[in-house]
Amino acid sequence: MVFVILSIFVILAFVAGSLKYVYSYRGVARYENFSEYVRKGWPVFSPLNCLLYLLTQPRARAAIIDLKHFSELAEIKKHWQVIRDEAVALHQSRLFDKTKSPESAAYYDIGFRTFYKYGWSKFYLTWYGYTHESAKKHCPKTVDILKRVPSVNGAMFSILPVGSKLTRHLDPIACSLRYHLGLATPNDDRCYINIDNTSYSWRDGEALLFDETYLHYAFNNADVDRIILMCDVDRPMNIGGSFINWSYKCLARLTVVPNIPGDKQGLANIVFSKLAPISQWFKGLKQTHPKIYPFAKHTLNCVLALILLGIIASILSLIYRLLGTALQF
């Protein structure tokens, strides 16, 4: 009984410490206030993320990471012109526009949909074990190149049009690092990403690797659209971290988003699309009943947070049981 109480205390202390660490100490960039942390920092994932930070190999413990420690990614960069040609052809065919149409299943992307209103769009190639049929058809050479790099968990082409932006944010789960390869960019410092208060401007054929769980934002104030290849690269873990990372990847597999009809649709994408009418109702409520809207919004957010907490608690419980079994041996 004492062991159980002590275990619960340790877990609660770690959860509280994780929230405090991410909010107050991680990185250089700070949240404007706790409200921004709740809205953009995905605090529900902070405890598991912090476990991964502790177990991450030293070569990947930075906001912007030295690519010399990830030599396998050179295989992608070596073929950047081949990849660029397929990405530009996609752009010219206007397939990117279809992926952000509200009439398409591709629109209901739980991870990236909020960026559509600022002009950003994407075309998935692979995503955590699944290769999109549309990518095999329209980007076969790029798909083949990516297959040669097993550490790539997912990949997409990403466009940041002239005058568009990505507001300050971070990605919720820390199972991967983010790789950017410039394909057709403005080659201009006015088109840039800022990662933990450090700015980087994309250039054709040049690559960047960073930890997307640090605060970052992007602007394209240049005169040319920016097209890049964006990959999720496996986070290198020390012993013990691989299982937690595997659990996260299982969650990521549920978020597969189709580009066009014929591509696989993940469970999260299906559920999100079914909830779309509720989202529209909330937007209408904001206009017709502005006094009721904040209460309804917070109620919905609390329900969603409880669901996520349930998922996290289940993972922590499984880890706890496995550790207990291991200690018995």
C-alpha cells in the first residue's frame, strides 16, 4: 500500500514538474502567459514528452540540430533536384489546393488544419507506416528515395505562399525531429522560420533539422512561394525510451490524412471530419450568442482534455505495469 501511494506521489510530482519545466524553463522562447501555453503548448503531452527529452541521445538535445550527426539524411539531400521537380509539378497541377478544401477529407487534419487560414498547404507522401497512393502516383521518385531512409517516419511537401505565415506554435508529441529540405524557395531572408528565437532562411538544396516541440513560427514576406520537403525523422533514444516512442508512433498512425480519394483515412481524421458540424455550430454560436460561447468553448475543451488525459493515463499505467514486471525479474 505504501509503495502504491509513493508511486502515485512520484508520478504526480513528475507530471507537475514536467508542466513547470516546459512552461518556464525549456528553451529560450517563453510563452506570453499560461493561457498561451494551454492553447498552444499541448500541456497534456508534457509528461510523456519530458520522459523522451530525458532519454534522448545527446546528439539530438537542441532546438536546432547539427545534421552531421544524422548522415543517413544525406541520401535525401543528394537527390533534392529530383524531389523538387515532382513537388513543382504538384504545385502546378493545383493538387495542394485540393488538400485544404473543406469539401475534401484532406481538410480535416487534426495536426495541421489551423494553418490553412494563413495560406499554408501540404501534400502527404508517407505517414508513420503508410505510403499514400496519391504519392505513389504523382511522386514515385520521391517515394522511392524516402524508402531508402528508414529513420523517416513521415514526409510531405509543404507550401508557404507569398504573404502567408505560420503563427507561433509547437508540435504536441516528441517522437520525431523535423527535417526541412529547400526545394523551390525564394532564397531570401524575408522567407524564414524562427525556432526558439533563432531564425533560419530556406535555400534551395539546403537542409535543416530541428526539434519541433520548441516554439517556432514562419513568415514568407518574399515575392516567391516557398516549397520544401518536410520529414518527421526518428528521435534517437537511449535505452528505455524506445517503448515510449513506439507508443507515441502508434498514436501518430491514427492521424493519417488522405490527399485525395483513394488514400487511406486514419481514425483521427474520420472522427475529426464527423465532428466538423459541431465545430461549425460553435462558430455560429460565437456570432449569435457571444456570452454563451466562452462557457461552451471551455466545456468542450475540458471534455477533449479529459479524453487525452485518459489516453495518457492508459499509456503511463501500461509503462508502470511493465516496469513492475521487469523489477520482479
